Amino acid sequence: MEIIRVNTPRGLELKGAIWGDASMDSVLILMSGICSNAFQNDLICETGDLLSKNGIAFIAGHAMDAFSCLAYSDFSTGKQRNTGVVFDDFSLVYEDVESYVKFAKELGFKNIILAGHSLGSNKIIHYLGNTNDDFVDYFIVSAPVDLSHWWTVMPNIDICLKEAQKFVAEGRGNQILPYMFGGFSPMSAESVLGFYNAFNLKNCPVISGDGETNSLYSIKVNGSFIIGEKDSLTNGDPAGFMEKINSYCKHPEKNQVIVVPDASHIFYGKHEQYAQTVLDCLNHHFGLHNEPAIV
């Protein structure tokens, strides 16, 4: 793994990571979920290791603050934990994803696969459904979220929103809230409100009905949808949740929906299975390898 620096049109440098290099024909860019980065999410590292061992480069696409790690005490476990993305600007999602895609294009990769996990999936759906470019050859959406439904099931949301509004009104929008956002991450007041109002990420409104599906319909390439069998953000029906999302695409019959057995939303304890599923998708679509995968 090597650290990469990706410039955005607004002048901000995004820090990500790459496994492999441009001597490989294909690269998979994975946009990470909220408060996730290559340093504390084993799903990213497992996928990067497996793909690069099998001749496919891998880029971990971090949001504007995801590269940073903040240590905090989790009083529910009595342990120290690390997180990223205390600060983010969700209105600039398209620009961030596009910057990673163009970075890979400039490196000379022949095949660019754009993937996402959790909120990162909503980000790539937004990009793919609104871009006029044809740089991406295939997509992998894994564990996307119905954002409006998400707000109803995560803890601490009401109190976080109330405190965030108070902080912003007092001119303290860049300060971190004293409550764990969603029960799992520190986040600045402005980021919380920006997240809550991010209509551009409400593109999987399967449960809530609140959002838009035009982005899914407008995606020009085929791809795969991956979901854990025990994903808790799907209203008890992970397979149906993902099948419905696929149905909004223009040609759902050309995509595949894959359920990873016994896996949760974050694929905890199933990261190797997730990575292998991603590799299998690419082998199936591109015919990248004829020999069994190296694990």
C-alpha cells in the first residue's frame, strides 16, 4: 500500500491509498463509507491485498477528512477507537468521486471499476448517474443506504441534530459535537447538518420513499450489487432491498445481485468473503483471469 494525493478542482488535496500500480490493466476504486479509511477498516485492506495479488490495482478513495484518524474513548466498550471523517462537505460528493476517477484515468489504467461501500455506494451512484464521461467500465455497489430510513434507526440522531443546530447558530459549526453521531462516530456540527440535508445521497429510497431514483436509472454501465445477509439497514430484507435498488436501473437484467451469507452491513468478520466476492465479479465480467485466485 502506498499513500496517494488526489487534487480536486476546488484545490483541496484528498489523501487515499493504492495497492498495485499502473502497470496493471485494471483498477478498482472503492469510495469508503462514513468515518471509514484504510487505516481502521479491514474491509478496505483485505480487498486491496487480494485484488493486487491477482493483478488488479486497488485505490481506496477517501473523503475530504477520512484520511485523518481521531482517537476517542468508546464508553460502551471501555476501549479506545479510531475514526475518520469528522469534517466533510457532502455537497461536493460528485467532485470528490470524479477526482479519483480522473486520477486513475491519468495513470493510464485501461479498465476502471468504481465501487463503494455503505455511504460510499450512494456517492458513486450519484456520480455515475450524473456524469457525461465514460471513464468507468463497471460498478460495484455494496451495502448502500436508504438515507432517510437510516436516520430513523441510528441512535443519538435527534440529539445530534438539535446540538448541531445550536452549535451552528452560535458560530461553532466547526466544533465536534459532544455526542457520538449515530452512536459510533465524532462529527462536527456543520458535517452533521450537511449529511442530514444531503439530497444528492438519497438515491436508494427503497424503504422511506424519500429521495430520487433517476441517478440509478441514468447509470450507463453494468455492474454488481453486493449486500450482507444480515445487513441491519434493510428493514429485515437485505436481498429484497438490493433487488429493488437494481430494479431502478435502466437494464437491471444485465446486473447481478449477490448476498454474502451471514454478513452484516460492515461485513465484520467477513472481509475476506467480501474481497473474494468483488474479485469474482471482476473475473466474471472482464474475464481477467483463467486460473484460480491467489489468496
